[in-house]
Amino acid sequence: MSILDEFTAEGGCACSSVRYRITSRPMFVHCCHCRWCQRETGAAFALNAMIETDRIEVVIGDLDAVKTPSESGQGQTILRCPDCHVALWSHYAGAKDKVAFVRVGTLDNPDLLPPDIHIFTASKQPWVMLPDDVSAYTEYYKWREEWPEDAQSRRESLSK
């Protein structure tokens, strides 16, 4: 276990029917400004922490898995509270269920996970100001050029 794995954070839905814990630092945190994420969240962007699914523990409650379309055409499965329907995390077709995209805003302390990168900024809202010290791409990016070495190793181990 590396120093990056010495991390936990808890979160949950709006009605407290579901509580969860992530048991390590995520591999990478995306701030996605694509129109699809804007529509899905009803906000200017989606902030997702990418983490191995086996590093999420559901502490209280059950989740509803809702299959939805995605811009890629491959769809995604969103894990929601069955009572208040808040989206807690999702699985995209590319990584299947091995990687969860945790909605950072559902953490008790979302300040712990600021974005590592801003993506699809070509469609960001014009009033959103991006910081100079965080990578930003008009579309997607090459993950091997941006992810820390430890996170790359974790991602590569998932395909074994």
C-alpha cells in the first residue's frame, strides 16, 4: 500500500438512506464540462473521482442501478439512492464495473478532491473560470500524459 492509499472519505445521498466510504485516494478526478454532463447534472459541469469499485464500501442502504444513455453511445450505469434518487457514482461502458466515477459533491467533505483536470472545456459555460495550475483540454486527453505513475499502475492492473 502506498501513501496515496492512506485515505478515506465518506459520503451519501441527500436523504441519508445511503452512506458510503471510499477506502483510498481516487486514481484521478475529472471536471467534465461537456454538454452531456451539464444536462445530466443540471449544473455547469460534473466532478467525478475515478476509483476502483472494490475501494467503495456501502455502509448503509442499497443502491438502484439505472442504465442511461451516454454521448459515446455505449451508455452508463448510474448508482442512485432508491429513495431520493441522488446519483452517487456511475460505471461507464469502457471500464465496465471495475471503475466507479464517484460524484465528488456527494462526499461529506468534497473539498478533499479538487479536480486534477478539466475536460471538454470547448463547451464549458463562459462564466466558468478555469485555474491556471490545473490541466485543461478542449476535448478529452491522453491519460498516460496526465495521470500520476501510481494511478497509471492502478488503472493498468484492472485490465489483468
